[in-house]
Amino acid sequence: MFLWAFLDKTFGLGHDTTGKLAWIHGGSPTYGFLHFSAAGPFAGTYRQVAGQAWADWLFMLGLLAIGVGLCAGIAMRASAVAAATMLVLMWSVVLPPANNPFMDDHLIYAIAILALPLMDAGHTLGLGSWWQQTAIVRRFPVLS
């Protein structure tokens, strides 16, 4: 989900982002969602952030890091916490959600993603076992 969003927004693969709105062609990956979808108590704040270069870079680097981490099974705890945080922030953009006064797919995904490191998903289907033995993880266990 995160890696696909990164690729689509970077190259305009046509799912949510057309080629002319791709980041590599000068489009903003944050403008559309934050400007047009923002509602509720944080709408003004999100509209001010929409399209800012620092927000675009932070968002895209986050999508890439989370996507690679979750897909490869490395840094699963950090990736899952970052993913859940990003999803909760996306949920807060559209308050209140259209279909339910509280719950929407962003929160469901956040809960599901937080379960991944608890189930050792990175060790089962990814590079987690190798990652755990690297020098950087031994030095910084928070990266496990």
C-alpha cells in the first residue's frame, strides 16, 4: 500500500495520480488530498500544509521508507509505528469520516499494520532474521 502510493505519486502511474501530476513532473503529492479533502477541526491546518515542499518530501520519504520496511520485513516495529501514525494523520484529514462518525479504513489499516511486528511477520516472510543480525540493529535495537 505505501510502496505503491510512493511509486504512483512519483511517476504518475495512473491509479490516483496521472502522469502530468507526477512528482517527477512538478506535481505535489500532498496538495490534492490535503487541500480538497480536508474537513473538520484540522482543515485549516492541513490546507496550509498542502503543497509545501517540506511536506511533499517528508510524505514521500515516509511512504518509501515505510513501504520498503514493511515489504522487506525489516525494521518492522519502526515501520509499523510510522505507518500507523501516517494512517491516523490521514484519518484526521477527513474528520468526520463519510461512512461512519468515527471509524474508517485508515484506522482499520493502522490496527492491522500494528499487528505485523507482533506476529513476527518480518521473520516469516521477509528479511527480518537477517536484519536482526546486522550491526546497525545490534547498535540501535529500536530498528528491530
